[in-house]
Amino acid sequence: MPSQDYDSTARALAQSIDDSSSDREQSSPLWQRHYGNNDNPSSPLTYRERAVKYADILQTQAYKTYRKFTPLQRILLAVAGLTAFVLGVLFLVYNERLFHWLAPKAHKWRDTPFGWLVIWVGILMVSFPPLIGYSSLVTAAGFIYGVPLG
């Protein structure tokens, strides 16, 4: 059995086949990772740097999309944003009253025969493929049937 010299094997595998960086950049495979601005594999981007880079890309894309809107669409977007903000603040302020208002309805739903089946089918329908409403239905199930059953 040959001797296993792991260090020399690792060094040989880590060496580049050709030393010219311009040839390597032109013929780099699609799966090769790109690090930082200078393509230096010894200094990969940190999580913060990747997050900032991704946020910058998203902000640029959102601004380009916003610039394509007509003035009416921009006004409607502002009204929708303001409405969502106001409703969010109202929910935070009045959430206790809202849940007190919903409590009798939850007791009524819990006493309904096969009421659990309606929520179960709803959760199943929004789960495959993933759609909006899953977390709302799961929260409603927990509110109606309690923690161990919901």
C-alpha cells in the first residue's frame, strides 16, 4: 500500500494548472465562485458584505421599477404604503380589542362539527405550491383550537 502523504497531495491539487490570470478569467467555469472585487479566493465576502451587496441590487431594481410607473401609479403606491403603515400601527395599538372581538367567533368555530377540517384543507391548499395565507391559517388554527390542538 503506498504511503499516504496528504500534505503533498493537497498542495498538488491546490496548484493552478495555468498561472495566467487573464486566461483563467476568460475560461472560468460557471460553477466557480467569485470573491470580492479582486477575485481573491483567500478573502471571501463576509455575510454583511453579501447582505449589503444584495440590498444594493434590490434597491437599484426597485428604483428602476418605480421610475417606470406613471404618476397615477406612483400616487396609488404611496397611498397603499401609507394605508399599510396606518393599519399596522392600528393593529399594534388595538390588537387586544381585536382579539377580544374575535374570541366568541373562535369559540363558535371550535364548536362547529368538522370546523377543523376547513382549516386543515385551507392549510393544505396554500402549502402546495406555497401561497400567501399559510401563516394566517396556522395562526387562526392556534387561536381557535389552542396550542396543543391548533
